[in-house]
Amino acid sequence: MTTADRYVEAVNNADSAALLALFAEDAILTHPVGTDRGHIEIADFHNDVVFAGQLRMTITRHIEQGNVEVAQLQGTSPLDEDGTTVYTVDIFELNDDGLVQNLDIYYR
């Protein structure tokens, strides 16, 4: 199972412990809303935005090269009355221990 697979599983299960187990303590998460540094800020973003929105994600494309994984994702939320699908590209940069050091999220 890839890092992207484990990330999607943690998001879909709103599992903060599993999510944080993927990240280095000093990891950086950059997304259109801002930048989060370290476990506390990364957990807060996911709890307050992603998990609260009940986001359900699927990987539609995945590329691995060295210590970088790129995942193209589709996400939906049962809370969205219009049933809008969100499309993201997540770029995971892993450190030497295989933990996410940087995650850049782009979406439309």
C-alpha cells in the first residue's frame, strides 16, 4: 500500500492517528487555504476542514518516482447538497524514513 493509499484511507475513515502516523513531526502541508507545520497544525486542518466536511476520496491516478508520490484524487461530501466533485493533485515528498516531509495539495 502506498503513502497516498494510506492517506486516502485515513481521510475516508476520519482517522487522525493513522493520518499523523504518515507525517514526520516537522512536516509541512501546503494547500490553497494556507500552510500548516507540524503534527498539531496538520491535525487541526484535517479535523476542522477535511474530516468535518466528511470528505470521501478516491485515487484516479498515481505516479511514484524516488521519494515523491503524486496522486490525482476525486472527492465528494454527503454534506454538499449539489453533489459537487472536488478534484485534487496531492504531491507527497517522503523523507529517508518513508514519512511525509512535505505535502502540497492543489485543487479545483
